[in-house]
Amino acid sequence: MNKRETLALVFVVLSLITPARADHGPGTSGSGFTTLTAETLKPGSFSSTFQFDWTEFDVPSGDVIGVDLLDRSFLSTLNVSYGVADNFQLGLTYGYFAAEGNREFEEGEDGEEPELSTFDPDGFTDLWLTGKYRFYQGPAGQVALIGGIKFPTGDSRLTNSEGEQVEPAATAGTGAWDGMAGLAYTVPLNAALTLDASALYTFRGERYDYRLGDRLDVGTSLAWRVCGNAKTYPQVSLVAEATLRHVQKSEEEGESDGSTGGTVIFLSPGVKASFTERCAASVGVQLPVVQDLNGNQAETAFRLITGVSFSF
């Protein structure tokens, strides 16, 4: 990596290490937009979150052969969590994916111009069942183990305008069973400042002779409450988040796809507001500072993340 990429990676790593040396005091949880918190729901409590993500892409110039391209995507996700017991909760996540400008260029016959095929990937995503177990809560903060399994319930069988099947990387569902495991850490740095960090690894399954590359997500976020306190509402917090996403190359019929996978580092500013004890909303934007992608791929221009949550 070049100097800029190295500095950005060091920032993410140091953000995860520094809290171990901080003075810890009372505070409230304030997880980021993709970083998870180690806190768990009280037994018998429900929480539901609706999130809408809009991602804009920078598409490579020219006719890129054999690569699925798109201009923008929209993902609406509903997550429902339930506190099963002390320090343990279960969650279900389901969503709807939509995109614009989906296309692929294929080599023309006998030296002719590349042929353009289009497709419509809109559809429901696969269903995730997740569990979180908080195994430590003390002066040093909270630590939780996270695991999950993805059921292939989404729309994965899709053909383009030429009648050919679209690869699972470009469809709403993958058609494969996946697994996920990771850790989350939460600690109050003072009465108004909270840090969350999480690391998740997704194990991809194979379907249609195609296997998406395994994925690693590492993130850390700081939430600074600038309005209200732990017992009064409304509460408004400014959020700063740094995340790293690394995806391995996908495989088709056992062969690696050179135009898949890579590493992206995002910095994400935003705002979270709790209107009452049971209602909150958030808005943030992910800005890529490093994009080291393999082969020819559409880079991320930005990602807008909005959400509203209710607890009862």
C-alpha cells in the first residue's frame, strides 16, 4: 500500500487499541452506523430498527468486459432483536435490495463491438439469524461474542437481457448458506463519550458453482452526547466512525475471479438522536479514503445511511 493507505490503516488499528489505556467512567452506549455495540437487551425486551442505505458508485470508464456494473444501489433493512436472557439476545435481519444502471459488457463476435446486456436485480435479500452473548461487563467495559447464520431465502435466480444467468455477486440474494462470527467491545470514556468497536468475519458458502469471497469487517466509533444526559430526553450525539472492509476474491467453478474483492477504508461522520427512551433516529455518510480493489470494479463514491429504531 502507498503512504496514504498505510496511514489510514494505522488510524483504524490505533483507534481499536487506544481505549485500553483510557480512564473509564459512567456513560451510555453509542454504537456507530455499521460498528456493533457489546450491549445486550434486557430479558423480555424487543428492539426493531429500520435502516435505509443509498450507495453511489464511480463506474470505470470505457467498455469493461465481463464485469457487472451499476450506478447506485438502495438497501432497506429491518432488524428485530429480542432479549432472551441476561447477557444474551437473538436477532433477525431481512431486507429489500434495489439498484439502477445494472449492466455487463461481453466480447463481441469476430472483432465486433462489445455487446451490452442489462438486468434488474431488485428483490428481497437473504435472512440472517444472529445471536449476541455478552461474556464480560466490568470496569474495562463490555465484551460480547457475536455469531450468525444466513438462510438463502432471497432472490438469487436472475437472468439478463441476453437470457444468461447473473452471478450471485449482483443479485439480492446469493442462494448460499453463510456464517458469521465476531466480537464487539463497548466502553464509556466519560459521562458523555462512548466508544464501540467490533470485528466480524463472514464465511461464504457456494451455490451455482460460484462462491463469494469471505469478508472481514472491522470498525470503531465514538459517540459524543452534546444534548441531554443519561436520564433526560431528547439526547443528541455526534458520531465519528472508521471502518475497514476486506473481501477475498470470489470463485467460479473453482477459479478465482480477478475483478472481485479488495480492501476499502471508510470514515463516517453523522448524528444520532434519542427522542424518548424508546425511539431514536440516525443519519450518517460513509466516505471512502482508501479503495484497493482487484481488477476492474465500480468504486464507492459515498454511502448514505439513515435509520430509525424503537424498543419496547
